[in-house]
Amino acid sequence: MVETEQRLAKKHIVVVTGTDRALYSLLFQTTDESQKISLGALRGISTSTELVKRIVISDTYFSDTCPADPICDEKAKTNPFRTPDGSCNNLLRSSWGKSRTQFQRLFVPVYADARLGEIQCCMEDGQHIDKDMLHPECLPIDIPKNDPFFSKLSPARRCMNFIRSAPARRSDCRLGYAEQMNDNTHLLDLSNVYGSDAKVARELRTHKKGSLNVTSQIEINSGHPVKPVGLDFLPYDEASGTGISSCALSKGVTGKEPSAHVKCFKAGDGRSSVTPNLAVTHTIFMRQHNRLVDLLAHLNPHWNDERLYQEAKRILAAQMQHITYNEWLPVVIGREKMQELGLLVY
């Protein structure tokens, strides 16, 4: 810090008397002794920062928190289909693209590193918490008084909870700032539709003729079910059991007690029911998968359930990649920028 101050003085970059900066500096006047103490503290902080960079967690008591690279066996090496969690797609870097690993950064973050649990940034009735009691990691969203939805609730909500996202274990196995986790794979493989681990992928399948689970819509005639109408919905998420689902509207919205019959949808990504747009998108991909397996089964009657599932999954992922590079990215960043970044596919 002293060297920096000296360089600034040599270049005549100083606070000029009579300016607003000089007035502001009056708020921070201190003694020479205080400056020495402060300088010592800054040196300690700088030293700690450098030590953190050099400490490798694998050499410490916390070595079990280091992410281990998946082992790619012979089956993984020769399998023509992607793994559910994205591992072993790159045999030299088997963890690249794997689900539940950290995002990569373009810039160093500017936030504190405290690990967060369940933090309440708003009162239970949707009002703001007093700033003196607000958790430092909270950044609640202020809802306008005339909001067309929240203003009609009883009581009207003025505060929306907002905190940092879940952290991931650092891939370099070193101490440092928090890294955000990608719960899905990092690949354009439709893991948000099929699941990002083997367990979820199994739960979403019927294990019959390669198809995915659905909620069938039955045509009703004179109060009696007649036949499926063909426009299947996503399967219901039964994880909440007989309790009230988080997708059921509250009494404050409807004026009635929430129904136990209302369920969230289940898909490869747990956020499929967050907005109507997400639910519709997931439904479209689910229906397209089941349409594909029907076509593939007709063309290849000797294929079993696994082959039909994997082949349909591969085709659907390719269709999504085509949409991304040929229809979505050109609108978002433009073809000129895509060409500059080497993203054009034709």
C-alpha cells in the first residue's frame, strides 16, 4: 500500500484541497499509529490470501471433500450413448461436463464466501425484514404496491426472497471463494428432460418399449373413462406423499385451503413446474421422445427397451442442439458474433 501511495504522489494523483474528495476524506482522518495498525492488518489479509491459493485440500483433514474423477470402465469407453450424469464423455477428463460440479468462471467473483443454508430474507407474511436484522447474504426483491398479482394477496406481499445459489466443491481441490453448482450436466444432452443421474433417469422411464412415464389424459363419456386422448402430460411428482404439494396455491391466493390432490410435475429437472413455460417445454420434449420410440419400434421391431430409449434420446438431444445453434443463438447473439466465436454449424 505504501508503494502504491508513493507512485500516486509521483504522478501528482493526490487529493486537492477544496474539492469534494477533500471534504469526503475528512470522514476518515486518523492518526499515524492507527495507519500503522491498519497497514499491518492489510499485510495479514494479503498473506492469508496467498496462503489460501497454495493450500491443497487433498493434503489436509478435509481431503474427503475433494471431488474424485469418475473411473471410465471398458463399457463406458465403448458405449455409443452418453452417461446420465455426463461423466466419461471426455475419456481424458472424465469429470468434464458432469452433473453437480462447478460452473466455470470468466471473471473473479466479488462476494463473501459463507456457505448458506435456509435463509429467510422476508417476513412470513411477505413484508420486509428490518435492515438491522437482515442476513448479509440476502438481497430481497422489492415488490411494487400496485403489482397486479401480489397486491391482491391478503396481506399484500411487498418482499420476495432472494439469496445466493448452492455452492459446489471446487474442482481444483483448493480453498477459495464459493463456486456455483450446476445440478444438471454441462452438456447439451437434455439432462433436464432425462435426469442428471442414473436414479432419476430410471424413475422417469416406464422400462417398456423405451418410453417415458406420463400422466394420461382420459376422454370421459357420460362420467365414464373411454380412451386416452393422446395428449399426455408429465408424470406427477409423488415425493410429497399425502402432504400438500408446493405447487398447490396457498389460501392467501385462492381463499381456500390448498388441495392435497394438486401435484407438481416430475421431470429430469426439479424446476419443471416453476413456470407454465417450463412445464410446457418439458411436456413437448417428453411427447416427442415417446413419438420417436413409437417410430423407431415400427422401423426396428427387434430393438429392446434399452435400445429404443437410448436411440430416441440421442435423436431428441440432436434436435435440441439444432434448435439451440440454428434458431436460439442467432436471435440472442447474432450470426456475426457466432461466426467470431466459431459457433456457426454451417
